[in-house]
Amino acid sequence: MPAPPEVLELVARFRDHRDSYLDPKYNETQLRREFVDPLFVALGWDVDNRQGYAEAYKEVVHEASIKIGESTKAPDYSFGIGGLRKFFVETKKPSVNINKDTDPAYQLRRYAWSAKLPLSILTDFEELAVYDGRVRPEKKDKASTARTKYITYEEYDDRWEEIAEIFSRDAVLKGSFDKYAESTKKKRGTAEVDDAFLKEIEKWRHDLARNVALRNKELSQRELNFAVQKTIDRIIFLRICEDRGIERYGTLQGLTSGPKIYPRLCELFRKADDRYNSGLFHFNKEKDRTEPPDEWTLALTVDDKVLKEIVKHLYYPESPYEFSVLGADILGQVYEQFLGKVIRLTSGHQAKVEDKPEVKKAGGVYYTPTYIVDYIVENTVGKLVEGREPHEVAARTKTTWKPAKKGRPLKVLDPACGSGSFLIGAYQYLLNWYRDWYTENEPAKHKDRIYQTRHDEWRLTTAERKRILLDHIYGVDIDPQAVEVTKLSLLLKVLEGENQESLEKQTRLFRERALPDLSDNIKCGNSLIGPDFYQGQQLDMFDEEERARINVFDWETEFVQIMSSGGFDAVIGNPPYVKEYTNRQPFELVRHSRNAKYYQGKMDLWYIFTCFAIDLVRIGGYHSFIATNNWITSAGASLLRKKVTSETSFLSFLDFGAIHVFTKAGIQTAIFVLLKTGTPNTCMTSFVRLRELPAPVRDLDSYLENVQTDDVVKHEVKVPGPSAASFTFSKESTTQILDRMDDVGDMRLSKQEMTQGIVCPQDIVTKAHLSSIPDATPGEGIFVLPMEKVDELGLSTEEASVLRPYYTTTELQRFYGSDKTRLRIIYLGSNADARIGELPNLKQHLDQFATVITSHYGPYGLHRARNESFFSGDAVVSLRKTKRPHFTYVDFPCYVSQTFNVIKSDRIEAKYLTGILNSKVAWFWLESRGKKQGDQLQVDSGPLQHLPIVSNVDSSAKDDLISRVEFMLRLCKKSASTKTSHERQALERQIEATDREIDQLVYELYELTDEEIKIVEEATAN
């Protein structure tokens, strides 16, 4: 692909007048207008926004560069699609040697790395260099470090295809940019900015905590955590303001040149209080402010050495961070992880930083990706403002813009706001919505609320940004540190895009300080536990620390006007996922509160959050969470399902299936959207299940609307009513078949006819055990032993009598189970302690592993031994997690782990039942109405108890099915022992044919028509 004529013309012009362009007097602005702008127009970009996109969706943003000394504090261009920034372009005048000079490369790489952009461009038109933004920039780096391409203007014609297939607008739209970025990703030297900055501020916390604890012995643990967090937040806020040009660059750095740094730092904090008026800096009592001032942190003693080290790492050359482009989502991700730890004071008043107990139990902290936040905001807040005008959303009079006598502003809540990602997303959405409406509807009429920059960009005034925040955004979190971080993030969002000149001009104009006080919007408390918790309980039962930990929250008092007018318009977020068996404490608190009515066994804490969120939403408002996806079928979520179908319209359910939205967590998630009606659900639900999701995704709504692949399943369904045992999202044709099965099936298995296998968490040694038992070997038997180990132990007859044959998926195939196993399980239950004295060799063996055995009856008894009658005689063994039904007929003593369920019924012949359960009919039912974990079936006792079984049939039909199952068992047994591939292949064909025969017999049992059989076959084929 040769370069287009307009590019060749640019090349010729540059070549003809090269000496003039290389003159240092020829500046960057001239270069951009004459060469760089037309170069990117030739690549398909709308450089001048001729299509008239709203500010948030401009393809090319010409940054309002802030000059600080010789340094530019923003890249010259930002290129993106649909509001998603893809790459920066930084320009230099042609007299700069891009190939060799290190400073321009370092500058661009700091921008790209801080903004988490994989690729960016440095150019003076004479040269064009592409850099990998994932490699952490270091001042000592050569200009060639992390450079993936270097092209001179004389090569533009020959290498145009190379440029266009990465950086053209079409290449970005079609994913070629992302593919190239992925192909050039180098592990060596890469360090994501959020990971690096997290390590940075964690070191600050560690050093500050130790020093503040040492020099201020009177501080309590809570006070120490508060002081350290506030100090870090204040420093970060001021440093970001410097890079944005709101504060004078180098102000913090100047403190390090003399002694007594902390007192002089506190003077900066006081000046910030005068200027910004935010709770971040609030040192004096003020009229109409409910939050008490911080009257003590300014008097702390902090050593110069600690503060010098912190400040030094915030500036060039020590710092690779460019805070002017560090996005709110990146900062939020850093802080979400940061909040996972807490400072603990030892008895000697030394500070230790450690994981919070609840975080440790949860396995870490997981930040919600931006595309998830945007999807939820779009489908809640977006629906609430759709078709409305600002005066309606703000509850203002249309002509005078004064508060209206009727109505109230839109209210958005996150009841577990964490670092504030959902509130930032909702706030940004509303900022964009107001600005776009004003600019598209006679902007001159709204001059008190918008203004135009020197680059012709429309912006909301700071006063309007403050009003939008105070009118619309609300959050609660139990963690006081999280509350402070949310406030910090929102305050930085208020100031986004401002500089010192624009801010001072506006604050003079409106005669007010630059930032709002958020104490009435973002509050600290336990969303689920109100003051009624203490009714009937003596207050003196709880000490001050315990009361602070419980942190009761009275919604009617804290948000009196909102609650008295019906509640919030939208409740959104990512609630805490806490299983009761992992952490009982929050459930015990709920059981003594007004939300006890939403408690039931085997549940997750977020179920209660959703039930209460529905209570907090006003009629006509929306509720949406991202949460685990199994609540639609889980027995422990029956109260939640009843609440949803009794009081809301179930608008949509987006199931991510096996896709891990939270990359470091193995949980399966879904997003649901509800409309509060106060009446039972009558609407159709939009159901979407994703099998794959391309990365990165910015606009999930747009992707779902336009995707045409099999990676997305979409249809409209009617969710069953409040009395339903579970929710299913099936097409009407599917529902008809399922209903037919319900009508024909005359039997359901009972709970008493099945059991989960043996629960034995420590069957063998794992790598995780080695820290406690370093001499052990991974795979070595603890409760489950190979026969070689049994022989080695030299057991007595009495000891051998407690061993049982133990089977795994190696022996238990679909249909057929081999009775040959080399494994034995030490089968001691609740009576283990009483018997172990008679079993010295087994005792000696188990004693080696006592430190890792967590069994309820440990160290000698199994955690959950089962009724042994299930493990002998004819039975059906069911694999619990499987892509297709996996049921095994056994007629020998068969002891299995919790990986399996065992079915044993006197009401139905086991071989007959095995045939039905392994059929495509059962598969179809389990896919549609059973439980799923990702792309796997989760065949627990609940689905098995609801699966309709045809048992009342004539003997010939029953005998036919049993005969086919017996033939299948013989084939599978023969296949398992066959050694030649040719013979095994022939047997596999017979097995497949017999499988089809069994399916056909089961279709006849359930009276399915040819059309219905086709639907079942197609559904199970996928």
C-alpha cells in the first residue's frame, strides 16, 4: 500500500524546504498545523472534529498543554474511538534529534506509562518513533529503549502500510492496533503503572506509620491509621494539582531544602484549606459544616528523613509518573488494593502493616473494571436522564435555574463504595450529559454553567461541576479510609481539566472556594446495620473498639430528605462477596438488625445488600450490581429471588459465564438491572450470556448491540414468579419442552436419596502445605493413600479395617465404573479420637500432618464422613462439575470425595436411572434449569431433586432402556481394557451409536416431538 498523494506532497514539501524547517525558530505549533495534522487526516482521523462529536467522543483531543519551566505537562494529541483513549502523539520541532535525544522519548514514555497506553508516537515529521508504553521509563534510558519502530519521512511511502495497519482509524476500529500492541508486549522491563504506584504508596505508609507511631506515643491504632492515610492523601492531591497546573510546580519539592519539613507541609495544608474548602483539608470549625474539623494531625511530629524520601520520589528524575495523565480509574485501582491493608499497633506501640482479616479471607481485593462500571451507569443513570432536560434532572426552574418547589435532584448511591469507582463513573456520566446538553442547546443561554477554552473546547464551570457532585452523588462504606479515598477521587474529578488561571478566574467570579465539602454525601457506616442493632442488647457489652468496628448507620437520619421522599433514584455498585462459611461475623450482626428478615442459611452477604438496596430505591428507580452469577439457582438465594420478583421489574441479566471479569479471582459473575415497581415482576427480561469477550472492551453496551458471533447468546425471557424454586432464562420453545418434561415426569429424587461424597480437604499434600510441613512431598497421601504406602505402614488387622476403597474420575467414567483402584481412604469420623488409640500406625502417620489438618474431627477424623450405606450396593455416582452429564453406575463398594454426589433409591432401578441422567434430555434440562459455573454444569443435589424423571412406564420400555445401558457398560468396560488403537476406535463408534440409541429411548419416554428433539439436539451440540 503506497502512501496517499497528500502524504507524498507533505514529504516533497519537507524535502524541498528542509533547511527552513530545521531552523530552531520553526516551532511545534507550526509543525502540527502544517505537517502532523494532515498526516493523521491521511490516516483517517477526524483531527478537527468536523463530524461534530460531543466533547467526550472526539476522536482527536488537542491537549491544552501546560508549560512549567521548560516542561510540557500534557501530550500534544490524544487519539481514541468512542471515548476510549488509544494512543498519544507528542510532537517536537524538526531541529530536535528524535533518534538520539533522550529527553523527548522519556517525556512521551512517562505520559504513555502513566496513562496505561501500550503504544504512543513521538514525531517531528522528519522522524516518527513508536514506543512501548508498558516499559517503565527510567531517566538513564537511551532514546532507543522501548522503541518498537523508527521511520524517517523519506520512508513514509515505502512503509506507509506498516504505519496505517497500526495507527490508522480503521486499524484501531478493526483491532489491528490491539493485535500489534499485544504482539510487541515484552515481559522484561514491563511494570504496570498501577502496580508500581501501589508499591510506592505502600512504602510511604510503612515508613510513615513506623515513624508517626514512634514519635507520637499517645495515638491509638485508629488515630494512627487516620493520620497516615490523611497525610498520604493530602500529598498526592497537591502533587497531582501541580502536574495539572493548578498548584505551582515544585511547591512540595521546595520543602525538602530545609529542616522542619512537616510544620512547613502543614502550612501548605492550611493554605489548601483556605483555597479548596474540601474535607481533605478541614482544620477549623465552620458554619453549616456537619463534619468535625481535624484539630490534631497538624500537631504531629514527623521526621524530615521520612518526608524527604516520599517527596523525592514524586519528582523527576526519581519519579516516572506523569500525574497530569494518571486517570481516575488507575488511581482508584491503586487505592482499592491499598485499602486492603491496615496498620496495627503492637503492645510496644510499634506499627505493623498487615492484610485486613476480611481481605485475607476473601483472597484479596478486586477492582471493578471501567467497562463494567460504565455499563451499569449507562443502564441505570443513563435511563434516568434519557429524554429529560437539565432543569428536570437538577430539580431547578427552567428560566431562573433556582431550586424548584416540587421534586428533587436525581440521587445516585453506592452503598459499599470502596475507593469510589462507581461514584466516579456516575459523576463522569452526568458531567458529560450536562455539558453535551448545554452545548447542543444554545450554549450562550448557559454561560453561568459552561465556558469555552482557548482551544474551543466546551467545559462545565467549576461551580456547575460542584453542584452536580453535591446534588447527585452519594456513597457509604464501613471503612473510614475508603470514604476518604472516595472523597479524594471525586475532588480530583471536580478539578479535572482546570489549571491555576481558569480556577482562580472562576473562584473570583463566583466568590467561593474551589471544592465542595462532601461530608453530607460520602459517609462512613455499616450499610446493613442500623441503630436498632443495640435494641435489646446492653451497650456496655461492646467496648469502644467493637462499636467502631460494627459502625451502625441510620439511613433515615443520615439521608433524611432522600429517605423521606422515597429513597434513591439509582443504587449501583459491586457489593462485598462473603460466604457465611468463610466469615460468620457480618452475618451474626445482620441477624440482630432490621435486615434479619433477609437472612437465610448458605447465603452470600451481597444477597442482603441487594434486598436492602431494593428498599433504598424509590419507586421508578433502578438497582444494578455486578455479583456472582449463581444466585438465580442457589438455594441460599431464595429470599433474594422472591424479593426481586415481588417488588421489581427484572430488566436484564448479563451473564459473563466462564469469563473472569476480575482477573485475579476465580469467581463467575453477572450484572443484573432491576426497576423498582413495588409490584410483582411482569416484564420480559433481556438475557445475555457471553462465551468470549475481546480485550480491551470500553463500551460493553455497544459491543453487545453490534456483535454477530456465537460468542454471545441473547434472547428475551419471562422470569418465573416469587414462588419459583429458581430462575431460568430460556427461550419460549425451550420453556415448552421443559414444561412438557415437568408434566410427563412423575418422580423427583428426594434429598434423602442422595449424599455428597466425603469431605476431606487434606486428602494429599499440596504445595501450600509445605510451609507448615517442609519435609513432606506434594502428592504424598494424608487421608488418601496408595496401596504401596498402605503396605509400607504395616497395618494391623484392626487398622486395615478402617480403610475403604477410594475412587476418582480415573475409575469412574460416564456410565461405567471400574472396581479396580489402588487408593484407600482412612475412614474415621466423629469417633476418631475414641478409636485412634487402637490404631498406632495410622496415628503415627496422621500425626506427621497434624499442623495442616483442618477437619472438624481432626487430626484423626474426616471432616465429613458420610452414611456408609450410600457407598455399598447398586448406586449412581454423579460428577458435580462437568461440561456434560457424567453419571456412573456402580455395583461395588465405592467411596468417593465431595467431587461427586451419590444417588441411591429404592424407588427406581439404578441402571434405568443412569440411562435417563446421561441422556441429552437430562443434559438439556440441566443446562436450562440447573446450576452453572462458567461453562460447566454444577450438578448439585438441588438440581437433581428438581429434575423430572419418568418412572411409571410399561415394563418393556423400562427393559429396553436397561438393556441398552447394560450393553453400554459392557462396551465401556471392554474399551477401558483394550490396548490397540484400532480396536478402541471401533468400540468408540459403537459407544457413540449406543449413546444415540439411549437418547432416542429417553426422547420417547418424555414424549418429545421431532421438532422438540431437534431443539434438544441443537442445544446440547453447542
